[in-house]
Amino acid sequence: MSDKFLYSLARPLLFSLDPEKAHDLTLPALRFAASAGLTRLLPKPVPDPRTVMGLTFPNPVGLAAGLDKDGAYIDGLAALGFGFIEIGTVTPRAQPGNPKPRMFRLPEAEALINRMGFNNGGVDAFVRNVQASRFYQEQQGILGLNIGKNADTPIERATDDYLYCLDKVYPYAAYITVNISSPNTKNLRQLQQASEIDALLASLKQAQSRLADTHGRYVPLVLKIAPDLDDEQIDTIASALLRHHIDGVIATNTTITRDAVQGLAHATETGGLSGAPVRDLSTRVIRAMHQVLKGEIPIIGVGGILSGTDASEKMAAGASLVQLYTGLIYRGPALVGECTAACAHIH
């Protein structure tokens, strides 16, 4: 019985629930399935190793941050065949996020809107969860840790939050993502502006150098950017990434635009729109970034990947790796293998 068939049975039930409730049921069920050995029945993607940022990824298809903010379900998610897993976004202190409801499905557009707001249990609990996972203990694969700022930290003190989290997660990460592009933390995206980004990246690189000496291990730093950037902003960010020798860039986060979903139920909800409507926006940013970076800094492509064709389009636009999130909700775990197969011929 295929994973595609099983998910086709489960999806109507999950879609009958509130989206956040469905999320809160699915992850523990996946963890149970993995611990009971049931996920061994899932087909494993064909190995297709890629070396990016000095790390060897078993295949180029990863899980995007946001699905497992606290790192509580790493082992269950690892069983789905991803080439790498990114967890978070985590903040220095625990915070509840925005009031519920804060996640909405737009099935006609194969999309989600979320305004979760970095709900998480804080970085100390996050690190304990990482340490407790078999994935980490047995060095089973590539684990990216995604860091952010607390909602009540003034934007002019944001760097302090990133540096605090960087210190805490550094020993446990294969790479660390700095999220400055969520639309759901007030003023966060202004850190992408020319007036802010240099100081932030300079501080992070200085800390990275110190931590590499302390721990005897260099952990790559990756910046996650928004899809709602114009060409001038893309040039500004790309130049800053090159100037500060940042190791990678994730393009992109969710969009605040609503052009593709006008008139649909929930389309006017505030938050970040993900899924099919962000596909072309994300690919445009990847292509523009690739033209400026000229291969000097690798790009991880994410946004609107709901098929193998979508994944290969991101790679063709200049991405070295891709990540999934909303596509998993609409397509289920079979999407991982489909994307891996589609990207196999693109190097």
C-alpha cells in the first residue's frame, strides 16, 4: 500500500479539522509511527548526495523550518526520507505566539496563511529536544537550526537575540539559519534593509568565528529572506552576503501579497501566504539572487513546491537544494521522493 494512497485516505480527515489542530495531531502520530518502526515501510528516496556549504547532504530535498518549531519531532520527520531537516524558528525565551486562530487553509489555491508568530518553548528546551533525538545522537543526517528574535525585543536590540540563540545552538547544528523574513514578528523584515543588514551580519560573522574556535568546528551561517523583495533590495542583500562571507541563503519565506488568492475564503487574513501562490515569487528571487551571487554562495530554494516539476524549476533557477513545507500538507510524504527523483538529473 503506497504512502500516496494512505495519505489520500488521511487527508479528508485532517482537512476537516482546524489546521493548527491537524498539525498538532499529525506530528505526534508521525513520532509514534517512527518509534514503532512503521515508517520503515515508506519508500526511501534514491541516494543523491550533494556537497553544499562543505556539508554532504544525502539528497537535495529538505524540510523547511516552521513545521517543527521546538525540535520535538525530529526522529519522526527524519523517517520521511528528507536529505536534511531544518527546525525552528526558536527564540531566546519561550513565547506563545499570536492569538488563535492563526493558521488558515485555502485549498482552492493549494495555499496556507499563517500568523503563528514564532510560538516556541525557548532555546533551552529546543536544545534539550535536539540532544534527545536519535537523529542527533547517532549523527544520522544534516540538521539545520533556525533562530529568531522574541516578539517583545525591540528591533534595535534584535542582534542580541540572534547572538544569544547562536551561542546556544551552535554546538548542535550542521548549519544555522538566521530568520529575518517572517512577516509575523513586528518590524522583523526591516532587518533586510541596507541600513540594518550590514551591522547584523558583521556581528553574526564575528560570533561565528569565535564559536568555531571555541568548539573546534565551523558551522555555516545561512540567511532566510522574503519573496517580497524588489531587484534593488535583492542586490543589496546579495552584496551584503558576499561582503560578510555568509555561507548560504534561503529563498524564500512566505509572502504578504494576496494577488493570487483574491476572493477566496480567508484571503484577507493577515500573515504569511505559502504554497502554490508563492511559487513564482520565490523562483524569481532565486533567479535574481543567483545572477548576482554567481555561484559564490549557495541558494536553498523554498516556496510553492507541490510537485517534482516545481522542485526541479527551483534547481534550474539556481538553487543547490530545496525545502518543502506546505506541499507536504497538500501532497503528503510521497512528495519527498517525487522531488528527489525530479532533481536527480540537475547538478
